[in-house]
Amino acid sequence: MSKVITIAQQKGGSGKTTIAANLATVFSIKHNLSTVILDTDPQGSLGKWYLMRKDKLKDKNTIEFKTASLWGAQYEAKSLKQKSDIVIIDTPPKIDADGRPAIEIADLVVIPISPSQVDFWATESIIELAKREKKEILILINRANAKSKLIHEAIKFVDRMKVKKAKTILGNRQIFVSSMGLGLTVVEKQRTGKGCLEMLALAKEIKSFLNI
Ligand SMILES: Nc1ncnc2c1ncn2[C@@H]1O[C@H](COP(=O)(O)OP(=O)(O)O)[C@@H](O)[C@H]1O
Ligand SMILES: [Mg+2]
């Protein structure tokens, strides 16, 4: 029953870490699923977020956090699956061949892209890697400015690559930045704000995609 979601994208700054933390929180506190984040990025920014979170929420924190090397991700994720409903793997940029174990173990590969041509170019190789492993892929448009024509370009790009895209689009919103800086996530800072509603919709969409 338990599922592994790997968040991958060659390009740094596309929102992998932000989305990993936000999704994990929604699954845990809104859907009551036991959720663990597995951080394979040696940069360790999620670890810093998690320490801050533990310090702030104490025993009210419901998410678990582990680290692994990219190569060790598969082994670690298999063992975490035994006792968790959801394992979310955050990956570093430039994952290439080293990233295969984290892709292989995934039930779903979420690939965030910003609506920018540079991101589209950077995304092709990770899509190819996930396709070679015959994985379910969901492209997630992140940091979108509602009025930008580039959203349409992003949608065209996804269609051209013949992959699925999430119906939910995450806007470019300061709340994603500020909440992480506090060791929290958007749904813990907003009840009805746009960022919160987007994250709730995304988690729901992913849940139904994974049949959970
Ligand atoms: N939807 C969003 N709106 C505004 N800022 C965002 C959004 N998603 C991510 N960011 C910001 O963009 C930067 C890069 O995001 P991050 O999650 O660290 O990307 P990655 O892990 O892919 O390198 C961070 O400063 C983060 O706060
Ligand atoms: Mg990151």
C-alpha cells in the first residue's frame, strides 16, 4: 500500500525541496498518512528546515525525516516503506545516472518546472530517464505568474514530451518562501489562501493518481 514519490529535476531552484516539504505536510496533517521525507541532496537545506521545525513544533511535528546518498536512496526507501504510508524523496540537481536508484524505487516521479525556456531544456533528460524506467511521471508547473504567456509555453512543452501534467499549477507566491524559513509549510500558515488551496489540490490529485 505504501507509495514512494520521487521529486526530481536537473535544474536547481525549480522547487523540489519546497514541494517535498509541502506535500509531506499535507499528506501527514490533512490526510493522516504516516509520511517520511528522504533527503538525498548533500546540500542539506531540508535538514535545516526540519531541525527548525522540530524545535518549533516539538511533539506536534508529525513528519519523519531521513537522509541518504543518491545511491543509497533505494535501500533506505525500501526500509522506510515498511513503516510509512508515503515516502517522499527529495533529490539534488544534476542527478543523471546517479539518480537511477531514486527513480527506480518511485511509484511516481514528480518533475517541477518553472515556466521558463531554460527549465524546459533542462527537463528533457530527467523525463527520458524516468521514461526509460517506465515510471509514472507528473510534470508540475511551479512558480507560475498567472499572467505570463510562458504558462502556455510550458503546457505545450509538456504535451510535446508526451507526459502527464498536474492539473494544479503552483503560483509564484511569497508564502512558499516565508513559511519554509520558519520550519513550516504553506498549509500551516494559511487556511484559505491561494498557496494553501493549491497545495491541498495538488496532494488530492497525487493521492488519486496513486490510488490512495
Ligand atoms: N511556488 C513558489 N513560489 C515562490 N517561490 C518559490 C516557489 N517554489 C519555490 N520557491 C523558492 O524558490 C527557491 C528554490 O526552491 P527550492 O525548493 O529550494 O528548489 P530546488 O530544491 O529545486 O533547488 C527557494 O527560495 C524557494 O523558496
Ligand atoms: Mg532542493
